[in-house]
Amino acid sequence: PEGATPKQRGNNNLAPRLAVGELPPNLQLTTLQQIAADQVLVRISHQFAINEDPEGFSKPATFSLHALLGNSLALARIEEVSLTTIKSLGTYDLTTTFTIDAMDVRTFVVTLAR
């Protein structure tokens, strides 16, 4: 929209060069949006409710942002933020693995190396 900030508009200049790695089958890449020249907003969500699936897909799942994005992008920093991106929840090492419980969403701002 006219008058919107770059963060509000979003930017998908990364899309043509991005090959995303795999996530466990019970997780989904919900958001992948370039929000600044060197930052990407990433949201990962768990697709099942607690005790919804007898095969075990309702269990917590673990993933790595480096494994998900690192083959296409040079990552410099991972910051977890609130769902609305207003509050910082912590900064993590690039090799950190994250666990998501059933019905949960985790949001990250990934800073890219220049």
C-alpha cells in the first residue's frame, strides 16, 4: 500500500534464489517474508492439536533454521520475537535447534550476512 513502511509492505526479492530445506511433517513454514534488505521474517507453526493424531504427529517437533534456510542464505543472526514481532524473546546461535509444541507458532527475524 502507498505510504506503508518497508516492513508493512514486505518484499520478496529473496524468492527467486531461495531453496527451503525440509521441516518435520507436523510443522509448516507459515511465513517467509523479506522485511528489510538484510532481514527475513520466518514463522513456523505446528499443524496438530494436542492428542489429535494417534500416530504421533501431535508430539513436539524440532527444527533448525540453519538447516531450513542455510543452503540458500548466509545467516548472521537469529532473533525470536513475539507473534506480532513487537517483543524480542531472545537471540540464538545459528546452530540452535527449536522445538514447537502442538498448536504453537514461533516467529523469528533472521538477519542475513552481508
